[in-house]
Amino acid sequence: MNESLRLAPITPANVEMAIAVKVRPDQERFVSPVVKSLAEAYVQPQVAWPRLILDGDRPVGFLMAFLDIDWNGKGVDFRSGLWRLNVIPEAQGQGVGRFAVRAVAAEVKRRGGGQIYVTWEPGEGGPEDFYRKLGFQLTGEESGGQRVGVLDLTELDLR
């Protein structure tokens, strides 16, 4: 994995760089654009954790985590995990996605969590294989028509 990868909070100085992060056209049906994520983060700041992924100073991706979200709206099941992951085509297959998952896992663990969740749109060419290779297990649930995966943080090497 590239040692120069790092996360940056979204600020007025880098918001345009974040919005410019785009996936391949054939992947657009699997992940919302960054601008939608930023709008959702704006209206849900208590649970959204948006970050620009940089390789040195070059934007290569965007992630947004959800932290302690009331999963079913009943106040009894609070979860954290990866909400969105967008990686530019030139950086795919170079460890950016793995870095993003580890970064979210580290933040959740820092906050006392023991599991991370992710949802994905099923379909050929989608991200399911990527998440399954990282150790996410299907929960059998769906959220907004997407599959739900969970990863126990004791199963993930955060180094």
C-alpha cells in the first residue's frame, strides 16, 4: 500500500478537489457522486465523517463514514461504518480502497466501536468482491435495496 496516502477533512480550500473525484462511468450506478455525499454530510453532521483521500497532495478518492447512526430509527441499534467510497480510475487497484476501509476502522475503533458496517449495490462489476475479500460478511439485511456487510474489527489488521 502506498505510504503517502492520507485523509483530509473537507474544507473550503479542498471542497472542489473532493467534488472532482469521479469513479469510472461503469461504476457510477454503484456509488453516489461526492457532491451528494457532501450534501448528506451537511444535513447529518452528527453522524457523517467525510474525508478526501490524498496521495501526497493529489486527490485519489473520497470516503464518508457514518458514526453511531441510529440504524433502524428505534434508538437501540447504533452502528458505524463506511457510507461511501469513491476512487478515481487511475488509483483503483493500488490500495486506496483498502486504505479507506482501514482508516474508517481505525476511527471507529478509536471511538470504542468493535465492528464496521458497509452497504453496497449488488450487481456485476460492483464492489461486493472487494468488500468480501477484506473480510466483510453478509448480515442478511438490506438497507435501501443494498446488501449489508459487517466486519469485526478484531479480524482486521489495522497496521
